[in-house]
Amino acid sequence: MDFALSPEIEALCGRIRAFVNDRLIPLEQDRASYDAHENIAPGLLRTLRAEARAQGIWALNVPKARGGMGLGMAEIAPCYEEMNRSIFGPVVFLAAAPDDGNIRLLNMVATEAQKDKWLQPIIDGEVQSAFIMTEPMDEDGKGCGSDPSLTYTRATRTNTGWKIHGRKWFITGAESSKHFILMARTSDDDRRGLSAFLFHADTPGWKIIRRIEIMGPEEHGGHCELEFDGLEIPDEDRLMEVGDGLRATQIRLGPARLTHCMRWLGLARRCLEIAAAHIEQRRSFGQRLVDKESVQGLIGQAAMEIQIGRLLTMQAAWKLDQGDLARKDISMAKIVVADALQKAADTALQLMGAKGYSKDTPVEWIYRYARQARLVDGASEVHRMVLANFLRREKVDFFKWGHGKG
């Protein structure tokens, strides 16, 4: 496996890096650049998105026929990493969750008519989208999280389509989104009991109960709790076949976990960039911090863990491009990169002292944001369980080189 970048991707990364350095990072120091929830202000975002599109660094994972760059996962990986060296980066390039994962899913499984109606407006930056899966616990302790089989939100057939009843929560971007992908139960079958549906925000029969306040900065539209009380969806807006909902989640969530890793690696690198500049200049007890062995140990350990995460992420991306599902590779990357991000943020904050704890740099923003990495798209404990189950089934083949379909 040769992970050297092609000249074309190397050049693309350079253009993204220049845009991030010249246009985005300087804006992070201006409080006017932020909305009320610590993300980039909507008006500024529109301006920067127009600039990114004009420079041809927009929608990397979208087919060229629909206005994107048509790149594979291994080509996207270094680009997404460069984008998220700025806390504003991914959303500017249409590379942020949940749009990024929704675009991939719709492009893979939607009909051409559905792509025209539901996908193209996302690609064009006209609407934001959300993926509705997770649920609060009901009185029986059920509710879809890492275990989709516990889904209780139900879709009931009508003469023309489906009627939805239930509750969902921690739906990223719901307050600002117009296009939604909804997972609901259509039967009690363990494997074929879920189906996927598409609906527009203006459709009656649902509401946002609250925008859930969280520890860290928020994506546009927050993380919301929703109630469905008779939302009607025509059958033409069903995504895939009845009973294909679990397959839809698997198609979407695996690669989406990996693109999270790509972006988190950019944030981790940025933390070390900021900390490295500080310790080169800061003097204490007669010498620069960078010359102290204890400081070198901290920064070296964090850098090593980032690089391990990069290699795991690139290997998983390469396997996806070969047609492999890369399940265990994605789980390994998700665990390691989540830890590496938190390690990098914590190390940078520790080395910078009070300056790191202040809002003078984005380190404290990244530190608060980083804690969710070990939770979202499957807690680290769930992914370790996945790996243990692979090891039990595959035994010595768990460690084989190459790729299969697992």
C-alpha cells in the first residue's frame, strides 16, 4: 500500500491549505465571525462558500456530473484533514457532518428523481440536511442509539404512503435543516424491521421540542429533540426498499465515521501547531519550554498518536475504495483518532497554561469539542466490542494483510 499522494491531490491539498491559512484562520480571532452557538456566522459562511466554489475546492465527495470533484475516500482523507486545521473549515467546503454523510448515502442509493429533489439542493448549498436516527429511552428502556434494533419510532402504512409517530433526539443540525433522512420501524423483524424516509422541514406532523444544550460548540442547527405526531410521507419519498433501513444506516455510518476521523486529525494537528509555536518562544527557569525533556515527551507522544491515527484512517479509506466494507479498520481508526484528538487538545492546553485555557486561541474550543469524539457514531466501547467480535470469528485471519469484505 503506497499512501503517497498523487501530484493532483498534493496540489489540491495545497490550495485548501492556502485557503484555510489565508481566509479562515484569521477569522477565528474575531468574535464577529461567530454565531450564538460558537460556529461560523451564517452570513460569513455564505461568502466563504462562494469563494471556495469559485476556487474549485467544493464538494469533494460529489460526482462531477452533479457539481463536485468525484474523489475517492483515500483522496478525500488528506484534504479533509487540511480543511479542519481551522475550526470553520469543513462546513465552508461542504465537508461537514451531517451533510457529508447524507450526500454519500443519497448518491449511492437514491433514485435519479430523488437525487434531483433531495440531493442536488444540498450539493448546491441551498439547504442543510439532517439524519434522524437516535432516540430517547421509552418506558421500557428502548431507544435507538448504537443499537438500531431498539428503534421504536414507527412508520405505519396508509393508502398513499406512511404516517410517522415517535420521538428522536440529538439530531444534529435539525433546527437549520430543510431536508431530512428519517429511520423508522416498519415491522418487528430483527434485520428487516427498519425503513428510511425523506421529508421536508415544511411538512406538518412533526416539531422540534428543544435544542439540547451541550458541553462544546455546536454545528449549525444544534442537536435537537423531535416529536413525530402523524407526519405523512408519500411512498415515493421512501429511500430504498421497505426493510432496507438497517442497510441504509450501515452504508451511511461506516464512511461517515471515517470522515469524522479525517476532520479530527486536522483539529489535532492544529492544536500541536499552536502549542509548538508557544513552546518555541516561552522561556521558564532559564530555558525555552521546547528544550525541556518533559515538554518534548508530551509533544512527541501527541504527535505519534496523531500519526498512528492518520495511518489507520488512510488504510480504512484505501480499503473502502477497493470495495471492502473496512468495518474493523474504521472501528480501529475511530477509537484511536478520537483519543488522539483529545490527547492533542489536552497536551496543547497543558503546555500553554492559562493562555491555552483562555479564548485567545482556539485550543479551548477544540478541547470542549473533542470530548464528543469518543461518543458520536458509536462510543469507543462499542467499537472495541466490534473488534473483539471480529477477533473471535476470524482468529489469526484478523491480522492478515490485504483486504476482503469485512
